[in-house]
Amino acid sequence: MSLKLSMHQEDWIPTVPFRISNAVWHSFPAIVVELQDGDLVGRGEAEGVFYFEETPEVMIAQVEAVASQIEAGASRADLLELMPPGGARHALDAALWDLEAKRSGRRAWELADLPLKQITTVYSIGLEDEPSGQAEKAAAAAHQPVLKVKLGADRPVERIEAIRAVRPDAALVIDANQGWTLDQLKEVAPRLEKLGVEMIEQPLPRGADEELEGYKAPLPLCADESCVHGGELEQAARRYQMINIKLDKCGGLTHGLELARAARERDLGLMVGCMCGTSLAMAPAFVMGLLCDFHDLDGPLLLKNDRAWGMTFDNGVVGAPSTRLWG
């Protein structure tokens, strides 16, 4: 088998600048890897991990370093040895899944031995200067049944109160993006539970969350930055009740499925997340989501444009990807 590998960079523009506690995006740069086998082409998209400084240039260099092995027929399993976790491996892994699906005539979830189920994505409410700004965004998203609210250290409870006033119907999860201290978490968590918040994602900074060991939160805590790949699962399991699996972090669907099953063995809840991105990035994450409790696949909804044959989003329900898109 001889494949032809190519790749390029793309930039996708959000409808409005997207802000979290420690960053703001005016564009979402990505790489797209293509693997051609005759008339068949497998594709994968990755945005990389911004807090590990995974730029498109870094990811492209990582792909180029293993291009000869890939073109010679390296498998998805081989990738786990050839490359570290991260966006570059995710893009290659996704392209190999796509190509395998096209060769076999089977969908990617069938290859993963997973039954289809209905997936409802969260819709992300970015951070604003004032609680009223986030409430306005939540009100405008009246057709979205599940909201994921970005919070920082500034007035987190007041922001959720403002959102609850306009969206009493919505299911709510929140993401502090490493923006709190343990004292603040202890102070706000019971109040957030009373407001119907179902989960708090990454309240403390990566590398500074050992204080969570022994803390009994009134609602589940979910590790995002604190559980990048399977090598960090044991530590995360001592501090969190859930993990957020992002394929850009763990390095692709192949390892993501391994990580999910290992987390379930430890009785951890699961969320699938994304680094924004188009429907091409969401498609393998959709397969990952078939094992998860919460789903953050709203990347295309935050962009001005999506690519051709994009996935469908109907009042939060995510349609399975078309074969013209991926898998």
C-alpha cells in the first residue's frame, strides 16, 4: 500500500470574538491532512492545543516528520508510537479513520463497534465583561437546550443568576477554564448547584489542582486541561468525577476511545469536547461522543461559515456526519 499525504492550513472566523477566562480568539487556525489512495481520500482537521503552543506550523512540522512512514502504510496503532498526543496526531488519525471507512464501506462508528444514539451538544456562552452580556447571549440561544457558560473569577454566581433569569428551561454546565482558587470553588459551588448547574469544568489551574484530592464537591467536577491523555488519568481520577476528552488533546479518536473506556472502568463520567473547528473536526468527535454523557460539539455554530457537507444541528441535536464529509 502506498499513500500520498498532503496538508494545508486554514483559518476559520468566529461570528464574534470568542473569549474565555485566559484567552480570546479572533480566528481559529487549523491544519487539514489528506491521505489519497487511488480515488479515495481520507481527511482530518485539527486546531491543536493552544496552551501547549500548538500552532499550525508546529503541527505541520510534526506531520512532515512522519510522512514517509504514513505513506508507507503506518496504521492508527502505529501512530500512537510514532507521535506524541496533540493536534498533529489527531489530524492524521482522523484521516486514517476516514480512509478506512471509505475503503470498507462502513461508517466510522461501525468500525469502532459503537451503536448510534442521539447526541445533543451544549452551546457555548463566551465570557463577557458584564453578567448582562452573557444573559443576552443565552436569551438569543433560546433554541439551544443545553448551555455551557464560560466563567472566570469575576462574579460567577451573578452571571449564572442572570442567565437563569432569561433561561430557566436550559440545562447548564459551566467552564471556569482554570480561573478559580479552591476557596472560590468552595464558596460558589453550593450556590451554583442551587441554580441547577449540573457540572463544573476545570475550576483550578492545571498543575495546581492537587488541593482537589479529598474535597467533596456538591456537583461533579470535570477535568479538561488536567487530563490531556491516558497517562494523566490516574491523577485526574483522584481529583475529578468526570473528564473532558478532546481529540486535539489526546491525539485522536483511536486513543480517545481507549481513554474513554479506561475512565469508565474508574467510574468517571465523560464529556467530549472540541477546540472549536468546522464539521470536519466535529465528525470524529461525534463518534467519540457515542460513549459520553455530555457533548461539546458546537464548533461550527460559533463560526461565520462551515465547510461543504457540514453536519446538521437542530435545536441542539447533532446529526451524524455525511459520507461526503467524513467517516
